[in-house]
Amino acid sequence: MIKAEGLTKRFSSLTAVDHISFRVEVGEIFGLLGPNGAGKTTTVHMLATLLKPSEGEAWVAGFSVTESPGEVRKHIGIVFQEPTVDRFLSGWDNLYIHGMIYGVPRGELKERIRKALEFVELERWAGVLVKKYSGGMLRRLELARALLYEPEVLFLDEPTLGLDPQSRAKMWEYIKELRRSQGTTILVTTHYMEEADRLCDRVAIIDRGRIVAEGSPEELKRKLGSEVIYLRSRKASELIDELREAGLSARMLSPELIALAVSSATEAMPKLFTVLGNLIKHVEEISYHRPSLEDVFLHYTGRKLRDSEADAADFIRMVARVRRW
Amino acid sequence: MGFTSAVAVMWYRQVKKFYMAKPRLLGSLAQPILWMVFFGLGWSSTIRGPMARMLFHGLDYMSFLAPGVYMMSIFIVSFMSGVSVIFDRQFGYLKELLASPAPREAIMLGRVLGDSTVSIAQATVLLMAAKALAPGISLATLPVASLVGFLAALCFTSLGSIIAFKMETFESFNIVNTFITMPMLFLSGAFYPIDTMPAWMRHLAYVSPLTYAVDATRGLLAGYSHLPLAVDAAALLAAAAALLLLSAAAYKRATVG
Ligand SMILES: Nc1ncnc2c1ncn2[C@@H]1O[C@H](COP(=O)(O)OP(=O)(O)OP(=O)(O)O)[C@@H](O)[C@H]1O
Ligand SMILES: [Mg+2]
């Protein structure tokens, strides 16, 4: 339903998206997971024909984004990262205007607005000015707006950015329900691990404009071994040689941090003592846990993503973006 | 993606927004009324008698001023509505509009028509009130004056949005106000006649479409105009056409995201 091949975007000297390729099947919820500035938004904009790729090509709903952007646009819905509602109009008016300028058949428009508002449970707020909506309601309104055209493909750019956990869970419900009832193909970007894990069928991890890993959340986690042991030591470089000699899959995460991918941490731990022998006294800290996508990210990029909870920084960033635009 | 439905719905948006913001409506009505009352009554009791009638081409000062204030109200409301594109950009709404498959000219035109409708409606209410202070003006020609007003409103909403697309931030707003709005008002002949201005001011005055708009409405409502109505109308038509085209070009150039 979506296919990208060598998609690239350069802004003067900066390569925001660097030859990425992926496929999204019909009815799939596909996640683009990556930290700030990874190139998620730029990718979405190219797929939604709002930005011209510098190189490469992509097809959405069977149409080329470079050759027939008009056709692509007829088959997609998009929720932008930053709010794009008219705050001084009611929710209903926002949907009505959207429907009209996006060419929803006039005879059906009112019925579709009613259904869309019902779907996101905002019927009772239809007549209220949007500036009085909470952040979660605002996002739901934007989702409803993107649904008016009954798109085959839906792009959601960080749909839960800055929302509290309840509102976020609610948004996931709507997204899943949409796929179930309409079979909509959904591409969602996020930097929340938990979101990618719980919501997406498949995930591509994107970092500095490149896709570093791709697969279902389970596959990605399994690739790391089922569990990870972390060793902190000032002599990490000496330790890692020993560990590798013993045939363990060890990676240096930072000058003082080693990650060991093992099938079972509890069984591997005693073996560690044997392998390291005398060196064990240089180990300052041992911890282990079942891998999350966070570890997958760490594994492929050597860097931490970010906390999985929405925080104040998110909000500030969001506001700053709104300003910038 | 019908052109007309996009125009219609943008018209709807501008009018509805205005209707939803009632305090603003009162505010922008109050300002020109205050001008009429204080500026108007202040001067008309200072400059009076046959001398004044000569200065103002046979009119008393209130009758001279009222059409000027009517046009001032149209100018300010429509110019500011045009500039408010910058708010749409700031709040992200411009992205929603520009990302749509609707022709951008249609979006621009609908917006301009909506804003112009609003400013005419407001100015008409104002003129009714002004009639009480300036009994010398005639409302019989109001329909024609409204047409002139509408042409002027098309000019100034377009001008406002052209400028807004050039502005980077809200801060430029004050600069625009000081260096465009104020000089255009003072040069327009709304408050004092143009023919007694120093030559350089007079030349400048005839560059601004507002001058022709004030002259035409004064001719229609108070019975005196400096230029023939046809000349004023032609100047306004030409300006409206040029500014609409430029504004459409600015919408087309604007980038999304
Ligand atoms: N219009 C632009 N001009 C120049 N550089 C840009 C532009 N848009 C994005 N960039 C740069 O491209 C890179 C990728 O940006 P992008 O917005 O796609 O990242 P993102 O993954 O969406 O990040 P975030 O989580 O912050 O939204 C960033 O370094 C950004 O500064
Ligand atoms: Mg982004």
C-alpha cells in the first residue's frame, strides 16, 4: 500500500532522510520510530506529497508521489505533528470546512461529519470553539478530520505527542478500531517505545535519516536475544575481550557500559563469573532486563532514545514548533 | 475540488469567524465612532463658518469627514483581516489549507471575499451611526458607495495578505502598522483635503488606492469629489485586479511544512 525506494531529502547541506526503503502492506499499522530530528516528519511529508523527494521514489495507494501527487492526495488522510485546526471556530465548522476544501461530496458531508465525531466521541463538543478543547480532544478532532475523506492510507505524525497516558491509550484504541472496521492502512510516527510496541504490527527504527532496523516489535526484540545483561565497569574494554573470546555476544554501549545478549539472564549470570574469573572484581554494577524496543534502539544506534512518558520538554518542543511554523 | 465550493467555504469561514468574535466586532465599530465624535466634533467646532465651507468645498466638516471615516473603517478592517493570514500560519491552520487539493487561488479569493463582506457590513452599520452626527450626508447612494467600498476592501485584504506572507513574525506587525497603515490613512484625504497638501504629499497620496476610494465615497455620500467618479472607479478597479493577482501569486508560492 505504501512503498518507498531510496527515498532521500536534502535541505541544503543536511540530509534529513537518507535513502530509506520500506513497504507497508494493506491494513497494516506501521510505525516509524525514532528520536527528534530523525527524519520522521520529513518522510511523512514526502509520502503525503507535501515535500518533493531529492532522490528516490515512493508509491502510495498505487500512485507515484512524484508523478501523480494529485491522485495520492485523494487517497490519504493526514494528521500533522503540530495542530492545524482553526481555534476560533467550532469543531463542527473545522470538519465542515475541511470536507468542502477536500472535495467530500456535499450531499454526504454532514452525515460523515456526524459519524466522524461520533467515532472520536466528540459529538457533544461539536458546537464548541476549538480553543476550549483539551489537548487530547484536539488530537481526536484532527483524527476525525483526517477520516472525513475515508482515506485508504492514513498518516499520523506523532498523534499522541504531549498527551497524558489515558488520552494516549484512547488514541491507540481509535487507531486500532479504524484498522479493524475500515481496513485502513496506517503509518504512524512516534518516539514513544511503548506506543510502537503496543500499537504497531511492524516498526522501522529510523535514526539520522536512515532505517537501522525493521520488523515486528517481537522480531526486533528477539534479534537481541531474549534478554540483556548490562555490565558497568571502568575496565570495560578489557572485559569485553574476555567475553567475546568466550563466545558471548557482547557490545560496548559506552566506554563504561557493556551489553550482553543472552537467551536467559538467570542462567547466563553464573557463567559470567566463570568466564571473567578474576576480572569480575572490576565489575561495578550488573543489571539485566527483558529487551524492550528501547534496547533495540540502543543496540542499533548506540544511543538512548528517550523516556517513554510524555514530559514537559515535549510540550515545550511542541509549542516551539507551532511558533516556528 | 470544485473551485466555487472552495471559494464558498472560505467565505463562510471568514464570516463565521467574525460572527463568533463578537467583542472584536464591537471594538472595531467603536474606534471609527470615536473618531467621528472626538476628532470630528473637535475640529468642526474649531473650523466653521463660510471659511470652512470654502476649505471643504461647500461641505461642513462633519459631512466631509463621515465618508472618510466610513472608508477608514473599511480600510482598517479589511487590511487587518488580510494580515491575519499570519495568525493562520502561526497556529498551523495555513498548512491545513495549503495542503488541501483545493486550488490556492480559490482559497485566496474566498478569504478575500469573506473579509470584504465583513468589512462592508461593519462600515454600513457605522455609517448609519455617523448619519446622526453628520446629517449632511445622503444614504440614498449607499448601495453604490458599498460597491466602491467593496472594491476598496478587495484591494486592502489582498494587500494585507501579500504583506503577511512577507512577514516572518508577529513583531513585524507594528512596523507594518506604523509605516503602512498610518501614512495611507493620513494621505488618503479622509481627514483633510488633498488639494491643500504640500506637493510631495499630494503626489504620494495619488499612489495609494485608499485616496481614490475616499474621494469616490465622498462624492457619492456628501456630493463633492475631487476627481470624476469614473476616474476613481477605474483606479480602484486597476488596483484591485493587480493586488488580487499578486496575492494569488503569494498564496501559490507559499510552502507547506
Ligand atoms: N524545512 C526544513 N529546512 C531545513 N531543515 C529541515 C527542514 N525540515 C526539517 N529539517 C531538518 O531535518 C531533520 C529531520 O527533521 P524531521 O522534522 O523530519 O525530524 P523528526 O524525526 O520528525 O523529528 P521530531 O521528533 O523532532 O519531530 C532535522 O535535523 C531538521 O532540523
Ligand atoms: Mg517530526
